[in-house]
Amino acid sequence: IAPYTTENDQLRYDQGNEGSLDTSFVNKIPTPYLLKCRTALTAAIDNASRDDESPEEYGYRWRMIRDHLHACHLYYTSNSILIRPLIAPTKSFAPFQNARQRIYMSATLGEGGDLERIFGRKKIERIPAPEGWDKQGIGRRFFVFPMRMWDESTSLSLAISWTTKFDRALVLTPSNRDADKVREAIGALPATQGHTLFDASQLEASKKSFTQAGSAIAVLANRYDGIDLIGDECRYLIIYGLPESTNLQERFIISRLGASVLFQVRIRTRITQAVGRCTRSSTDYALVVIIGDKVNQYFHMPEKRETLHPELQAEVNFGVEQSKVDNPSELGDNIDIFVAHGPEWLSADSHILETRDELTQSPIPSASPLGNSVVHEVKFHDALWSGDFDSALSSAKDVLASLAGGHDLKGYSALWNYLAGSAAYQAEQAQVAQEHFSAAFSCASTLPWLKQIQKLLSSQTQEAPVDVIYGERIERIEGVLERFGKSGSVKVEKYFQTIREGLSSSESKSFEEAQVKLGRLLGFESGNTERSGDPDPWWIFGRRGVVFEDYTATGENPVISKEKTLQAKAHPDTLAAEHPGVSFSVVFCSTSDNLHFAAESHTGDVFYISVEDFKKFSEECMTTMRALWDSFQSPGVIEWREFAAHKLAEARLGSDDILARLTSKKLSSLAGGGQK
């Protein structure tokens, strides 16, 4: 697949890491390019799946899709690949298709056609809930939000320390990486070092060992349903992290496509399922502690909270208010009142019920057009799977008609124009394919992955105004702002203050760390090395980059020496091995503008910026980034990305603008005023 990946992604592979994108990076091979490498890909996976060491499950999965790659999508990261159709082809699976009756049991799935998408059915009849259950829930949860007052690390330690108030605790995380963090935190606290730890495989085999243990903690990754702990089996639940995406396809649609609206129902479902793991009957009760920036933000956003069931809303509202305390002991006292379940708690419970009766559940935005489009989406995939490309194209057009005018559906419309173009491409309708690919650009011109299929357009078609580097920068900026969270401005202002203090410091290490932080804030791949004589911080944008030579600790003799100049000139060669294919410009950043005469003939193409000018530049950057953070709500919103692109252009903070500003003055221009 290498020839069909983007130049940027090849650069990422060459560098051997994901840079500042970390675990959020994912991309896909456009369908027309997947078709070009289908034969070689099939042969490669055939050989791999026949290997004696290959698990049988992979061979089985491969056989299910092998002859239908034309209907699948290939997603990749730096260390994994996922091949799958957008919607499950259940009509090709005999045990499912030949059943006389199918019953789907879920109290939480369904809005916006989500149930149909998951099971690949055009229409699933709903059985209405019994009268009164539109308000009433099952059991009682007491929600605690320690991150209202403390950071994530402190909150997690607090949450783990409270396990001593219970016999057993359940911790749900979205990934194995997060589960490892929790286990590490459990091991670091003296009070829980003796607790027995359980994982998902142990509970799936039998939960008896866990439910009979006296001091046990089960830490499960990506298991938000299917494990029920009833009554005294477990009364303490920690939700660590937001169950946002469970596979590369979901991650791609949210992070690269800007169509998170499609998964709002699914995320709400996972959250609803997660918080109910320990309340499985009307008399059950459990403490639920929420940890993590994203999930904490989710429960604090009114527009998200209003889409929850009224009783869950009331429980969350009560928990949010009770969590605003001055010290952890007050939260501990509240938890003790809940555990005792005496008169004090009964009063609180009555308050929750009164609040519940006043609340209603709001529909998810765009649920109606998404619900209307799903029948055509399933028809599209059925036709595509069977190789009927003309019918698939017709259904894709019906999907686009259903989505027209929907709230926040630009990213999803871009996806369906791309799918329609891919179907037309396979139906050998070149002109129609070009029209839909062009429409995909017009729906979402800031999406960098769409740049890949521009080559499929004819030379007569006007090229869409998409800067792939610009788009990826905005995605990285989104990732930085997401880590700041929206529960308060403390994190973002602390980050800014660290940059200001570092750039005002005469200590080289503090100054360099501030440059790295500023580069990441601007959406660049940014880093530094600690080895003596190595380059100072570097910023990379695509195939271009800036490497700094910082000279701030000038002492009593502030002169830019020949040695410093030669060292700066050598930086691109030093970085070439680690960052092949990147063309670096060298920028000398100093408090001194005094160039030694011996250095004058060695300045070459080295550029110069004073520390004061760099500090002014950084303040302009932080002003714009603060405006972007103020408007940012959640990842994967195409409208915000378009706003961010406009703000960056308006502030002249595009990649070209920044490069031009940093390289506007040659170091050689300081010649003539130096020491002799």
C-alpha cells in the first residue's frame, strides 16, 4: 500500500514514530487506489494467513472479506491496519440471514438509525418502553466528579484510594494503554497494593473469583457492556476516559473526517451502558466516579447532558453540585453517607427524583436526517458488496438527498460524496465520479485526507483549495486543545505561562522547552535533542522545517561567534538521518545582534531573529490559539475546523506565513557591526 499513502504519511513511517499526533493518527487508502493494489494485497494476506504461526481467527476473518475488497475500506496507523466494510454485510452471513426471527435487545441503542447501521438492516421495528420508563431508571448512582477541583492524576489517585470503602471496585477504560495507567496508579498507592487485580478475560470466564474476593479491583479496557455486577457483587465503579471510538474506522470518521455527529448516539450509548454496570436491578445502588478530561467535559456540557435519560440527568446534576468542595475529605464524607444509605441519603434521593420529574430528554442533533438516510445507506452497501455498482451509486445519491440541510452534517456529506464517487469510479462513470469527488471537496475543503483523491480528477477540473499540511496542522491543534479540556481555563493559561516564562529565561533549557511547546501549540511536529552540539528545537510542516540555534545565555560578552555560526549551519545535516526528506531552514535566535567579524564569511543561508521579536511572535500566536480554544467544544466538528482555518489565515499563521516571518532576515545582515 506504500505507493498509495500520502507523502506526509510516508515521511511519518520514515521517521519511525507518530510525532505529536501520538495515538490519534489514522488515515485511509482511497477506494480507487485500494483497487489498484488489490491483487498484491490479496496475495500478501493469503500468504500471511496460511502461515503456521498465524492465528486461525485472522484467517477466518480474511476469508469472510477476501473476495469483496472492492466494498471494504483500508485504514492504517503507524503500527496497525484495519480492513472492513462501513456497514456489516449481514445478508451474506447465512446463520444471521436464515434465522426465522431476529430480536435485538438493547435499552439504549436506536436513535438516528444507529441500530440499523450496526446490524446492516434497512428497518428494525421498535417495541415501545413501558409507560413511565421515559422518566424512570434502574437503581441509583451517586456520581462524583473530583476533576471539578483537581487535575486528572490527583483525581485518579483519590478515586483509587476510595476503593478501601468497598470490598470490590470496577474500573472501565477505553483502551489497554489507559488500563495500564490505572494499574500503575493502583500499585503506587500503599492502601491498594494488596488488592487482587482482575482483567476482562478472567471475568468473562467466571466472575465468581472476583465477586467472592474481599479486596479486588477489576480493570477492563473497552468493555462497556456484557458484564453485569448485581447487588453486593460490586458497588463502586470508576469511569476512566471517554468511550469515544473502539476501532480505526470510528477514529477516522471522528478525527479525520470531522463527522463526529454520526457517533454521538453511539458515545451516549456506551456512556449509558458503562455507568449502569453495577446497577442491574431497581434496588441496586453504586458509587460512580468520573475521571479523564474528555469524559468529565462530556458530563459538564449542557447540550450533551440534555440528551441523556431524565433520571441519569438528575443523578449527574446532583453529583456535579455535590462535587464542588474545598478538600477531598468532604467528598469522602459524602461517599460515606451514600454507602450508609441512611436518612441523610434518603433525603438526597428524594431530591434526585424531584429533579428527574422536571427534566426531559432532548434528541441528538441531526438524528432525524441520519435516521432517514440509513435505509439508503444499507441498500448502498448491499449493492456494493454484491458488485452492483450502478445500484450502489443510485442509493448513495438517495443518502445525500436525505442528509441535505442536516445540522452539522458537512463531514458526513463529504464521506457520502466520496463513496458515491468511488461507486461511480467502479461503474466506469468517470464524469460522475469526478463530480462527486469535487462535491466532497466543496463539503469539507479543510479535510486533508481528501487531498489524496485530487489526482483522480481530470486536468480540466478546478483543483480544490485544500492544503494538506494546513489541514493536518488543524487536526494537531485540535488534539492539543482537546487535552486542555473545557472544564476551566487553568490548563491552557498554565501552558501559555510556561511558554512566556521559558522565553524570558536566560537558561537555555527553559528557553528551548518553551519553543517546543509553542511549536506543538501551532500544530507542528516539534521536538528537541539533549546531546551536546546537537540542534536546538525543530518544527516540521510536511517536507519543510525550521531548526533553531538558540543563543540566550550570552553572559558579559554577547557576541555571535564563528563557532556558533558553523554549529548552526551544520544542523540540517545532523537532522537528515532522523528526518529524511525534510528541508530545514536554520534560524539563529539570540539576545545578541553582534556578529563577530570571523563569523561573517560563514553565515551562509542561516537566518536571524531576535529573542524580543520571537517573544512578540509567540504572543500573537497565543492570542489566536486562545480564541480557537474559546470556540472549541469537542473534536471532529468540521465547522470548527473551518473556523480555525479562517482564524489562522486571518492572523497570518499559515505554514508559509510562519516560515516567511522566521526567515525574513539573514544572519549575514548583522555583518559590519561585530567585534574585531
